[in-house]
Amino acid sequence: MKKMISLLMSFTLILSLFAPAASAKANKNQDAFKNRNLHVQIVLFDGFDLLDALAPYEVFAAAGMYSGGKVTVELVSAEGKRSVPSGLNGPSLKAEAVLDPNRSGIILVPGASGKPAGNSEDAIPNVLKGALQTRLPGMLKKSMDNKDVTVATVCGGSLLLAMGGMLKDRHAVTNQIGMTALKALGAIPVDARVVEDDPRLVTGGGVTSGLDVSLYLVERELGPQIANAVEQLFEYERRGTVWQADGIAPINF
């Protein structure tokens, strides 16, 4: 009995020695994120896809709520404050400011909503071409040259960048129907839900991947606790492994 008590006391002593170290490590991990503030600009252009823009908007807004305001998010356009019509005669959203490529944080580019193919005005390729005829491409190029900005895309947003010559030899993903076009435009298409070419370029696949892109960025920038809280709120679990050009490459059979 005395031996058992002695063993228990020894075990308790060992635990008491490790507990402060574990607590210090947890505090250190929290401190790494505590002083971070993140501003997100979600770009709108005529014919944009509503879900591409609004799903990330809600994720970042919820992250701001759970972090006590450490995340701010706004809708922007190349022209500044205006009402921007979504694709397929959908509702308009109000851009509150002009896109600022010099502001640190995240700039998220949605895709277009329209007919998947064809030459009509509301076909996705033509909607994206229309966006390229504005000031937007020049602003996005400046954003990609800014080391303090992460450019993220959802669905056809990566095609918009590629059509503007910004994804040459960069790993990226888009909606499955656009992967061939992505390759033809000089990008390296990767069959994954979310692709991180480097920390400053993150692309998502189809429309609903906007949730996964934004949740990944919330976890990366603010830590897993905030991301988990947002997942619980939305009753949605992030899908897929984030592809990165790291580790052992799989054998191509």
C-alpha cells in the first residue's frame, strides 16, 4: 500500500512539473496570433458569382466576430463605391470602396456566373473578358507584386488571373470545366480542392470551395480555434487537403 501511495505521489509530482511547461507552450502559441490583424478585400465585377463572394464574406465576418474584431472584411471594386450586378441577372451587391492593392491582408477574387460556354454576352468566358477590360487587371497585378498581400481566388477567379497573364507557371485550380483552359493559359493545374502555390497565392476549385479557401486562410492567419468556431457556427467542416508543393510527390501510375 505504501509503495502504491509513493508511486501515485511520484506521478503527481511529474505531472506538476510538466503542467507549467504545457501551459507556457499554449500561451506562446496564442501569443503568436494575438497581435495579428487581418483585412480582407473581396473584389466585385459585373457578372461575378454571388456564392463565390458571399461565402468567404460570411466566413471572414464570423472570424472577425469570434476574434474580437481582428478580422475586417469589405466589398470592393476597381471603380470604387458602386452597385455591382452579379451574373445571370442576379441581385447586385454594393461595393463600399475602391480596391487597394497597397493595403496588406487578403484580396479575394471570385469567378463569374453565367453560361459555361458559348459566345453569348452572358457566357462565363465573355464575362471574364469584360472584367479584363477594366482597371481590375492592373490592380490585381500590383496586388500580386505586394509581398504583404495574399491573393486568393474562388472558382473562375483563377481563370481571371490567368487570362490577365498572372498565373504563368503557377500552381492553381479552378472549376473542373475550366481546368483545360487554365493549363492553356500557362498555369499548372492541380486537381485539388484548395491549392497554395506559395503563401501569397491560394486558389479554390468550384463554387462551394470558397468556404474551404476562407476557412483555411482564417486558420492560417488566426489559428485553428477561430476556424473551428466558424465551422461550428456554419455546421460545415472544411473539405479536402490543401495542396502545397511540399513533401514527397506521389508516383504517377
